[in-house]
Amino acid sequence: MKNSGEAANLSQIPDRRNRYRSTNLSDPMVEIRLAGGPLYLLKVRDLSNEGAGIVVRSDSNLLKMIQVGQRLNVRLILPVNYKGPSGHYRSRIEHITEIADGPYNGHLIVGISILSGASFAG
């Protein structure tokens, strides 16, 4: 561990980034934690008239752990400029559909419906 003098010296180093780095989200995100699995943090995309979904790579281990009709606890994380409540929700997987064209060709979209607010914090 660095001593406090070293930490103070690091804070005085000028930032040489070409662009400003923002920690603000630009897209809504869904956090999914399944029993025995890692934490998945995925972007929500509005790709159809039927609603938004989660785009998942076809080789993702998440696809081995989920199925249509399964109920999940998810955490919805919205950027500051989006309307609606972020938080924990009980949800259900409605469909898992392959994307045949466009920028996400070869990926799958996982459609999730929100059933209710969840009464847990993690």
C-alpha cells in the first residue's frame, strides 16, 4: 500500500487524456446476478417496435444459464437524463431471439418484462 505522501504526489500529475472521460452512463443498463454465476452488466437497446431488450453475444455464458419463462431479479440502471425509476425489479425472460442483420448481426436479443419492484437490495 502506498503511503499518504505518494498518494498526494499522484494527485498532482496532470491529466494527459485527449478527451474528457465521463462516468455518466449514455445508455440504460441491466445488472443480472445469477446463483453460481458472475455479475452481468448489459446495455439495454431499443431494437424493435415491441420494446427494448438486452443484446448478448452468441458465445456468452449467460445464455447457458437462462431460458424463456425464467424469473430473474434485475437491477435497472438509468442515465441521469432518462425518465423512470432505477432500481431492483422482479422480471421474466420473454424471448431469446437471434439478430439476423444490422450492427448486432450474430448476437441475440433477450427480451425481459418487468413484473414488479423487488423487495431486496442486492
